Amino acid sequence: MLALTAADPTAHRRGSTSPMLEHRPVMLTEALAGLAPRSGGIYVDGTFGRGGHSAAILDAIGDDGVLHALDRDPLATQTAWTRFGTRPNFRIHRRNFSELAVLGEELGLVGRVDGLLLDLGVSSPQFDDAERGFSFSNDGPLDMRMDPDSGESAAQWLARAKADEIADVLWTYGEERASRRIARRLVEARVETPIERTGQLAELIARAAPGPRQKIHPATRSFQAIRIFINGELDALTAALEASVSLLAPGGRLAVISFHSLEDRMVKRFIRESGVTRRESPFQHRFDPSPQMAAETTSHFRAVSRDFPSEAECDSNYRARSAVLRVAERLA
């Protein structure tokens, strides 16, 4: 997602739409080259964030093109109205990109979209706002919801989940080796004190998973796993990828920027195995279809490229370092 710097150090806080923000969308040049937006085309930015990629797409398609942007974060949609609300060829929808298929039907976009961009994960404004609860760098409420008006917060889930359920989430979405030990510690700790703050959770995890000094904080993988689970991120990605088959016109481009190996594997295998006719979706959290399943696959895409951020971008924006961009083209 989007990275930014701010001339005003308080500009990233909730409710701010300061024009002083300098937006730095990850892999902008590479994403635009892969998406290849053209004048007069119809495009969808499934993850508006703070509009860095959308701005570049709008410049490329001109007044004759149309851009539909989606985001479930109310601050993102507020930013969209502030930045592009006066442009007649821009539409912002407060929707999860998992709803792309439904939205496409509602808007009559099926088979007409020339390009779809998905920039996965948490945006920097979300991550840097302690009140959102995505990071333990600054203590804040343990929320983690991309849409703070919907669903269960991380604190609410941790208050009721069984140890086995917590452990499964930490292992499945964070590949945390100490998942069971951490889960037991959390369940024990919440008996005495509810786990409601990011700093509190990070400290409990660090105490439960001692070991040799690591490059990353011991709570990093667990925070990532809980966030992915709370927001249903992999299920949303599955739905969006499947929707791309019907939405994209022949020759239309799908561009996906991912930051996690689970996501990247899903995108890679979708491009390779899209168009499966069997009832059971292959894009669940176990990614190895049997040879018999693979034989029933008819591909709707051809892989165009796989790119990584440049050294210069990683040096100026450390959050770009794990990004992978995959681009595919819809076949006729």
C-alpha cells in the first residue's frame, strides 16, 4: 500500500486530510508500466489508500477515461473526495475489494475493464496512526480493523478466542513457530487483565517467545497474522482475483502488489491456474491442487511480468522492501 512522509508530524492522525502530505505509492513506475493505462480506458483501483496510484492512473487516462476506486476505510474515501471529488471521470466506492464482482454487476462493468490494480496490505497512514492499532511502535487501542465501523476488533477477538484458535491464526497467517506458546500465554494473561493495547500485546508476545536476538521484533509475525485474520484479507484477495476474470476485457491488465509470501503465492497460482471449472475453489489457504485438479484448469491469463522495488526505492522507503508486483493480461 501507500507510503508517505508528512511536513506536519501530526498530519497522519485520524481525521486529517492535510494537503501537506507527500504521497509515495509503492512501485508506482513499475505498476503503471504493467497496467499500461490508455486514454479513454476504464480502470479500477481496488485499494485507493491515499490515492497515489489513482492520481497517476487519472493522469494517464485523461478526461475521456474513467477510474473507479474502492476502499473500506472511511478516511480513505474522505481523502478521495478531497483530492478527486471534482473530477467527473472519478468514482470512489466505500467497498471492500472482495465486493468487486457485485460492484461490477451493479455498474455494468463486466467484460469492460481495461485494468485492475490491487495494492495489498495496510497503508502507511493506517499503520502510522496509533489509534488504529496496527503497529506496536506506538502504543494504542488494539483495533486492527481496516474498516473501524465494521466487524470485530483484535481486542474483542482475543478476549473470546480459544488458545487453539489463536495458535492456528498465528501459524497460518504469520508462520509463527512459537504460536502455541504465545497463544497459551495470551489466554492466561487475559484472565487477570484484558488485552486491549498494542504495547501490552507486544510485551506479552515478547515474553512468551524469548530467544536469540532477531532482526525483527518478536511480535511482528503475530501482529501481521492477527491483522490478516481480523480483516479477512486472504479471503478478500481470493474474491477479487476471481472477480478479475469476469471484469477484465480481453487484453485488460491485472496488476497486484503484495507484501507477504502468502499473498504472492495466491496471485502467482491464480495467474497460472485461473479459470478452474471445478466447484471447489483452488484459492484457499492450502495452495497445492492435485494433478487431477490442475488438468481441469483453463487459463484466462498470461503472465506479463514480475517486478521488485528498486534499491533506491527501498533506501528511501523501507516499507517497500518486501513488495512484489505481478502483472497478467486477460486472454480473449
